[in-house]
Amino acid sequence: MAYKTPSDSHDRIITTTCSYDCGGRCLLKVHVSDNTIQRISTENRQGLDIKACPRGLAQKAVVEDPHRLMQPMKRTGPRGSGEFVKISWDEALEKVSTELQRVKERYGSESVYYLGGSGSLSTLHSTPNLTKRFFHLFGRCTTKWGGASFEAALQSSLATFGTVFTGNTRENLLSSKLIILWGWNPVVSRFGPDTKPYLSQAKEAGIKIIGVDPRYSRSSKNLCNEWIPIKPATDAAMLIAMAYTMIDEDLYDKDFIAKYTVGFEKFAEYVIGQEDGIPKTPGWAQEITSVPAETITRLAREYATAKPAALITGWAPGRTAFGEQFHRAASTLSTMTGNIGIEGGNAGGGVGFVDLGLIEETVPVPQTPHLEVHNTELYDAILRGKAGGYPSDCKLLYIVGNNPLNQYLNLNKGIQAFQIPECIVVHELFLTPTARFADIVLPAAHFFEREDIGQPAIGGPYNIYMNKILHSPSGPKSDLAIFTELAARLGIEQYNNKSEAEWLETILGAKPGLANLKDEQVYRIELDRPWVAFREQIEHPGDSSFPTPSGKIEIFSQMFAEKKHPLIPAVPTYIPPWEGPQDELSIEYPIQLISPHSPARVNSSFDNIPQLKKLADDTLWLNSEDARKRGIQNGDQVLVFNVRGCLYATATVTDRIMSGVASLDQGMWYAPDNEGVDHGGCVNVLTADEMSPAGAFASNSCLVQIEKVS
Ligand SMILES: Nc1nc2c(c(=O)[nH]1)N[C@H]1C(S)=C(S)[C@@H](COP(=O)(O)OP(=O)(O)OC[C@H]3O[C@@H](n4cnc5c(=O)[nH]c(N)nc54)[C@H](O)[C@@H]3O)O[C@H]1N2
Ligand SMILES: Nc1nc2c(c(=O)[nH]1)N[C@H]1C(S)=C(S)[C@@H](COP(=O)(O)OP(=O)(O)OC[C@H]3O[C@@H](n4cnc5c(=O)[nH]c(N)nc54)[C@H](O)[C@@H]3O)O[C@H]1N2
Ligand SMILES: [Mo]
């Protein structure tokens, strides 16, 4: 590959960090000599646990992959065929700008749909921000609302606490007396590189850790004293039954409730059954969740009496039908136990971000009002447009750092939708399943090929400077460079008026200043004491209120009440989920399929990198009882199907997953045969594109049948 490193031949170690959406920002030491990367290593710095994972350490294989897109391409065969010819940058940019202008003039700018996915989340070269900035300046376009990751937690956080900053820094874990990992698997999904190290220390210190998960996950295996298997999408029922026990046995913190919250009475009425005549007892929840009533009662007692205790939720249980109720119920329990605002506690169901003020600002996005469709409705909106009640007809689809035709729900509908637009443009590093459907593909730079600042998504107390490691003069361009050139062709002057360094100075601000950060590479903010969300509000209630309408923690949410939607109740409520264990559809499709995040990928990124693919467990986990009923043995080929699609997989028969549930890691690349059956293992050929009422992306509400392939 025709790379030139900044310094020519002498050996150097250049530091950086990944910009992927994995929630971790770790130190990569890239060893370079003779213009080539020799290897990548990692280490801890500044007393921070920032050692890189196998994905970070494999970035030499990513940036040098022989299938990297190096030149713009124009489609020659039918959409999806993968037939393209290489064209020059000049021709490509001319074509893209002409198409943008043509569609805007002919149909209005709202016929341009754009998707800025989370491919890159560094501070300057952020695919969502740069894309938004461009299209907000271009005109009033259409985009998606609703994140695939944590929309349920987001809506719950805003409704309950009025903010996304509901997390605590990880050293708090060492002050806990009990830690509950509820649908959370940080050994794989990380949530910051220091999470696993702190949880391991907590375990060594004898702090009890309990996992609630349909699978005996790596976190349950490595960290937990106890694993409580639960049916997916039913968690709110178990949490509400725990509240029942706390109320029934008078185990909740009445002072805390009186001082800091509103609406507890209304919730208690629902819990004891005053409203609907159904007391939400542990016995009631056992029927729904398959968790024995005595386990629910015991966990309620333990959590209520082990203060400080940290109930920490992952985002997967919220990625279900009515997932927002799960997060609301978890935060209500952490409120009832008085575990908010104290060291060693946790706000339970919140998004879990911490607010350390690591940067001063982001790349600004002008607020042109634009039109939105929910991400689960994207394909339907493209297919049916205004006639189907959506705000606009999609004529041009523009995709940056996103692989929707793999990662969004009901992929087969997506395949149809991708025939509709007159033009599809994709910025990518690889010919992903989505890029195969593009008319023009623009090759994007890897983070080794640009300068930036990395900060952890979940908010560890540090920044890492991202050096430019490689120069690729005629090959790929950064998204910023691509949009800058398009803006010039379209006469959008204000898009980019700064150099990379000027942007970085503005973004970072005075502390520590760009020169210092460059010098130190890793800048740690010293905290006087562990950062805890809502510490101020709890310690000084007279001076500080919660940013909610009432100024208190809203167990009864005004924000939800104002929606006046019967399925967005104002107090946390268990609503039986579609495609859950009690749905009628389960007679025909009796297995609940969940799709966790893989240790070998970041979403669909790296599925194409052989060095990482070797580390993946891309088999379908099936409980031995369910396997026996179907004559399936370990290692058998199986067909997984429902009304929306089917895929082939290899079965792992294991009691690490509860009966009635199967699991297949998300992110494998869609690879259909002529009949449209997927051989790649892309779970989204099976998922339903139904929006949860408050916006959750319900990928874990998915019923299937499984058969042995004879
Ligand atoms: N290695 C790696 N790390 C990643 C990512 C990646 O792709 N790879 N992706 C990043 C991104 S974008 C995100 S949003 C986060 C995702 O973070 P999460 O959403 O928390 O991660 P998941 O792996 O989907 O699920 C976590 C655990 O929840 C369990 N689970 C699934 N459904 C349910 C349920 O209904 N109830 C309960 N109790 N448990 C359930 C799963 O079995 C799994 O063990 O991870 C980030 N980190
Ligand atoms: N069934 C199921 N589906 C899911 C999930 C699930 O748990 N189950 N999880 C959901 C979640 S949490 C998420 S966040 C989404 C993620 O879905 P996406 O946002 O689509 O994320 P990726 O699959 O990683 O695709 C990102 C793409 O960006 C490219 N890329 C990387 N860096 C850059 C860059 O700098 N510029 C450009 N232009 N491109 C770049 C990568 O090559 C990659 O193809 O998937 C969701 N889909
Ligand atoms: Mo995500």
C-alpha cells in the first residue's frame, strides 16, 4: 500500500486511540519504521486503565486490509450486485454535488434523506456531527430520530432525571456492598476500558456481584457470584415485583422518597394492584419472567438492605418492546433504596454518562429545522413516503459511517426500500452490505489517517490525542474533507473554515490546551473525589434541584404524562411485549432470539477482517432442552426463520442460555443466496421494524423457529 508515514525511515512509536463506537477509548502505541506499521502495542498511563482490546490491537489489519476502498466507485450492475467501476475523485464529487443539487431543485431538499451513523465518534471526525452539519447547511432535509443503542434509556433518563448524566465513575464500584449487572456484559461490551478492571477488583474485595441475563455471559462467568436467568423483554415485571416486596415488607427508604421524588404513591397503587386488581407480586412476575418468586423476593431484600448498592443496567433489556419501561422501573428501584447521589450507589436505569467537562464544545450544527422519521420506520418511510403518512418522499439517500442494510431492523424490507431512491451515496472504508447498494461510493479515511482527540463515550476522566499515523495523498479522504469539497461545489461557504488543528483547539478549549495534550498524549483530569451523578442534589437539596419539570426525581413523569399515549404510562409499568414469551405468535415461533454485541466486532465493523473474525463466536446458542426437541446437536447446521426472513447458522448447544431463548451475535455481514436466505448470519433478516412507543429500538423482541438442516 502506498502509504507514507509522517517521518520517513527512523523507528517511532506514535500514540492514538480508536474512534469506533465501542464505548472504550484505549491507548494504541503504533510502532512504525520504514514507512510501515510494524505492530501495535498498548499500556496503562497516568494511573488509568486504558489498555486496548484485541479490536484496537488489530487496526494494522484493518487499515491495510486488501479490500479497503481506495478510490471512488460508480455502480455498473443492479443495486446490491457489487458491480462497480473506479472513477476519479473529481468525477465522483461532481456527480454527487450535481445529484444533490438536482434533487433539491426538482423535489425540494426534504427529499434528501441522510444517515450519519456512529462509524466514527472521535471529537472532530465524528460521522454523526459532520454529516448533520453538512445537511443542516444544505437545507431542510429528512433524517432519522431514535438511536439504536440506548433510546429506551435516554427517554427514561430524561423522563425520570431530566438528563443523560446519570452515571458514576467506576472507582465507585469499590464502595458498593452489592453490584447487580442487569443485562450488562461489560467484559465484552466494555463501557469504558476501566469497567472490567474495577469490577474484577470489586470481586477480589469480596463484594457480591449478581448477573440478571438470559445468558450466562462472559461477565456472569468471570465476575458474578450468582446468575439469574430471565426471559428477554420481561425485566420490568421482575423489577416491579421487587418493588412489591419492598413495599410489602416495608423495606424502602421513605425519607428519600419524601425528600427527593414525586409520584411514588401513584406507582405504589399500580404495584399493589389498587388500579387494575392485580398485585404485582413475585408470583405474578414468575409467570412472566420464569424467575422463581423466591429468587425475586430474595434479590429485593438483598438490594434493599445492602446500602450502598449499585444496580447497573446494560442497554440490551431496553432494546425490546416497551424497553423504556425497563429503565424507568430500574431507576425507580434505585430511588426506593436511596442509592442515588451516593458513592457506591447507582441511578439504575439511566443512560449512565458522566459529566466531566472534557471538551469545551463539539463541531457546531446549525439548527435548520428538519424532518424526521424514527429509525425503525426508515424503510417503511422510504417505501411509502408521503402517501403512507411520512413527511417526505425519499429521492436521494446519503449514508456516512453507517451500515443500515445490516444493522437496522427487518433487513428484507430494507432491500426493497433501497430500490426506491434515485440516488444512493455512501462514504465507507469497505464495501459493506449497504455500500453494495450505493450508486456512488466514496472511500473514507481510517482514523490512523487523520488528527483528532479521543474521549471515552461513557466518560472516563481523560482525553487521548490521536496522532495522524499515515498519509494517503491520493486515496481515501476524511469525511470532513469530502464534505468540505462538496460544500465548495455547492456554494456552502461556511461548512469548513478551519484547519484540523484550529478545529481541535476550539473543541478542546484552554484546559489542557492542544499543545499540552499533544505533548502528554493522555491527559487525566484529577477528581477530588469519585464523580457521582446527582451528588449535589442529594447533599444540598436546598441549593440544587433535578432538571425535571418538578425539580425532583419523577417516578410519575410529567414528560411521559404529557404524551397522553396509553402505551407510554407516566409511572413505570409492565406492558406485555410483542414477540415476547406470552405473545400468541410464540405458538408458531416459540424461541425468543436475542442478538448481543460481539467481542470480535464493533457492531458490523470488522466482520470482514479475518484476524478478528477468528475471535468471534458466531454460532447460535441454543439450550439443550430446545435442541433435543428439534434433534439438534452441537455443531449442526440450523435454519432460523420467521415470517420476515431466514438465515443459516451453526448451533452451539449449551446450558449457558435458558430454555426458550436463543442468541446470535449481531453484526455479521448479510450474504444472501438467490432465494434470499442469508448465509452470513445477519440477525436483522429476522427482527421486526416496530417502534417501541417511546422510541426504543426493539431488536431483542424477536420470535423465531429453529430447524436442523438435513
Ligand atoms: N465488543 C463490543 N463492545 C461494544 C459493542 C460491540 O459491538 N462490540 N457495541 C457498543 C455499542 S454500539 C453499544 S450500544 C453497547 C451495547 O451494550 P449492551 O446493549 O449492554 O450490550 P448487549 O451485548 O446487546 O447486551 C448485554 C447483555 O444483555 C443480555 N440481554 C439481552 N436481552 C436481554 C433482556 O431482555 N434482558 C436482560 N436482562 N438481558 C438481556 C445479553 O445476553 C448480554 O449479555 O456496547 C458497546 N460495546
Ligand atoms: N439485531 C440487532 N441489531 C442492532 C443491534 C443489536 O444489538 N441487535 N445494535 C444496534 C446498535 S446499539 C447500533 S449502535 C447499531 C450500529 O450500526 P451502525 O451505526 O451501522 O454501525 P456499524 O455496523 O459499526 O457501521 C459503521 C460503519 O462505519 C464505517 N466507518 C468507520 N469509521 C468511519 C469513518 O470515519 N467514516 C466513514 N464514512 N465510515 C466509517 C465502518 O466501516 C462501518 O461499516 O446497530 C444496531 N443494530
Ligand atoms: Mo450502539
